[in-house]
Amino acid sequence: MTRARKHRDRGQVAIEYIGFLPILLLVALAAVQLGLIAYTAQQAGTAARTGARSASLEGPYEADCRAAVSSWLNVMGCVPSYGADEVTITATVEIPSLVPGWNFDPAVKTATMPLDH
């Protein structure tokens, strides 16, 4: 191989890398989005447990449910359901999207606590 040809081949690697860069960015963005989905689901579970605990003690379950999650997440609702000796709270938290057009169903978690009589 001649010296001139080796020199030209070095630029080819840079071009291939630039062509592959959008794929790498998309994979990284999808990985971050998956982490965000998992975090939101965990926060919805925390909201449901906190709301159920508060409702079982006849506290302000809605405010406690909302206060239990990170402030940048949108709690869409904390709905109670009372049984004979227990209360169930269903918390619904909106999953944020990093990319416009990627829409997800909200994270919905339920927790049940015995009523404190």
C-alpha cells in the first residue's frame, strides 16, 4: 500500500464514525428513557403507599400522595377505594418523554393499608 493511500484511509474511519453517531445517540436516548420509565414507576409505587398510609390514618392522602414523588413528576391522581377494614390508593403518574412523539401510558400503582380504627 502506498503512503498516499494510507493517508486517505484515515479519513474514511472518521466518516464511518459520523455515520454511526446518530445510531449511538438513539440507543443512548432509549436507555435513558427506559431508566426514566422505571424511576417513574417506582415513584408511583411510593405515592400509592404514602397515600394509603395517610388515608388509613384519615390524613390528607391526596396531598401526601403528591408530596411523596419528585417535584418534576406530574401526579395525575391518587384515587381512594375504601373497604370494610382497609383503604386502597391508586396513584397515577405521568411518564415524561425525552423525545417529542414518544408517548407513554402513565405509571399506575396501587397500595392497600388497613384502616386504623
